[in-house]
Amino acid sequence: MDQLLSYFLILGAVTALFSLRCWRFVDDAAAEGGSRVGSLDGIRGYLALSVMLHHAVIARHWMQTGVWLPPANPFYPLLGSVAVSLFFMITGYLFWGKLVAKGGRLNWTALYIGRLFRIAPVYGLAIVCMLFVVTVRSGWALHEPAMAVLREVLHWFGLGLLPGLDVNQVPQTALILAGVVWTLSYEWKFYFALLPLSVVAQGRWHLVVAALLLCASIVGTIIASHGIWHFTVLFAVGMMTASLREAGLRFRVAEWLLSALALIALAGPWIVHTGPYSIGQSLPLAVFFFLVCNGAAMFGLFNARPAVRLGHVSYSIYLLHGFVFSVGFDNALMRNMLVSGNVLYFWLITGGGALVLCIVASIVYATIERPCIEYGRSVGSRMTFRTGLQVAASS
């Protein structure tokens, strides 16, 4: 129970910090004025922090045992997969929703250039910092042929499309970033799948297609062991939610009641406890996500300014949080305190790490991420490629 309390205390401390006026530089009028559900901005920051705290518990266990696995705990082992599942649902909802709203005729050049400029800059920063840690751990010396190291490095610059390799014989190089890059591979696969899906994202077909994909992926998850089906379910949940909203389905229910029902649904994965990315986890989360997209703002929390600010910097939190452990935890000064029996030290240090991480992520967002997103929009808007049609942009 004390570890569960620590989770909420850390989230509360970060929320209080981001309520201060000094964080106005994170506010983004363009993003907040869009057509997407406001609660989705507010939830993303808490999802990224949940992944960070999930990995913090694993990192302590890793320093104690040498094994990167969660310890026996009723709460934290599922926390990371719940957060990532909701991230995938958000992606499915936003991009399928855009496609359906445009009748399947998106500006594909703008979409893919926008995704590139959204993902690559902070990703590149994370990889450069990771390689610096590798260099320090290698004693500033090559332990493999230069061409082998170059090949390993180039894999890491594949934006998640290529498997991350150990670099220069530094074992478990991926753990420097807490092993989070794998999710980008599934994000890219979904973005690429949108192009063929655009053919059927018209009229009422979009609802049929989303429903069929959801049903097929659920069946695939039950009868097959390949992870692609488990993650397809999550994207399909987002797509189905977007299609239902586009079809005009709305709940005229008090927000407090929707939030109460959403909380019950959110508890589902821990009540069922069938494992990460299982159907038993995904279906309660689907209900939670559907309710959030239809007005459940957790009694106003997800619409509050601090939550929205955290949502803006969530991608930087997600990609950079591994350094809290690989640099902040894994050193001679901190290691002994963290692996000692006193769990209070661990949570105090973790809470401090979360606050520092959010500050750094905000600076990265304001100086790198947001300017690159805006530049990507500018570049993409000057070129047009719609399904089956290439048009040269006028100057």
C-alpha cells in the first residue's frame, strides 16, 4: 500500500509543480485549439510518468538482481503495459479519426513529414545521449572493429524501425533508454497502414472496417501468440472509438458519472490480472478509453492546465526517462542507497528524479520538439500527396 501511495504522491507533486505560472512557456495554443478530445492531452503526461515509475521499480530490482524484470508487486508490473496500451489507443483514435473526417483523402506528404519531424528530433537527442553513455562505459575506447560499431550505431538511428543492438560490447545498451524504443516500431507500422486503409475510410465503411479489424485482432490474439495481434487490438480500439464518434454516438451523461465508470474500468486490468497486453487487460482499458473520449475527464483532472502541460511534454518524458536510471541511479553514489532495504530512500530519489525529468522534458519540448513540429507542418503544407494523386504545390 505504501508503494501505491508513493505513485500518487509523485504524480501529485509533478502536477503541483506544473500548475505554477513559470511553466507557461510549455502552453501550446495551436495544439489546445484543435479538434481532438481535450482529455487526451491531459492523460498523456500521466501515462508517460506511469511508464517512468514502472521502470523505476524494475530498475531497482535490476540493480539488486541483475535482471530487468518487475519484482513481485500487485501494482507496478502492469502499470507500464497499461500506459503503453493507452498510448496506442490514442494514436489509433487520432489518426484514424483524421482519416475518416477527410473521407480517406489526407495530405499524405504532410502526414509523414509531420510524423518524421515529430518523432525524429527528440529521438535523435536521446540516441546521441545514449551513445555518450556508451562511450563513457566503454572507457572511451573501441572494443569492436570500427565498421561493426558504425553498423550498431546506424541501427539506433532507424527511428525504431530497426532493432537496437548492443554498441561497442556494452551489454544491454537498450536499457540506457529503459528499453522504450520498441513502441516506435508499432507506431510506424500503424502510420504506414493508414495509406491502404484510406481506401475504405469513406462513408459508413469506416465503422464497418474498424469493427472488423477489432474483432479479427481479438480472435488473432486468442488463437495466435504473435505480439502484432495484441497491439493491433489497441490501435483498433482507438479506431473504433473514433468511428463511433464520427458516426454521431455521444453520451449525454454527467461528467462525474462518466469519470466514476472510467475509474472502475481502469481498475479492470488489476482485477482481472491476466498479464500485459492480454485481452483481459485490453478490454477494460477499451471501456476506459471510450469513456475518456466521451467526456470522462477524471473529475476535471485531465482538462486541468497542469495535466495539459504534462501532456505536451509527454513524448520527451517517455524517451528520456531511461537516463534517470542509467545515469541518475546507476552510479557509485546512488546505487547503495537505492538497493538498500529502506524503500523510503528509493521513493524520495525516484520522486526527485521524476521532477528533474519533467523539467528537462519541458526545456527539450520548448527548444527542440515544438519548433521541429512547427517546421514539419510548414514543410508538409507546401507539398500535397493524396491517395492516388500527386500534386505539385504552388509556390
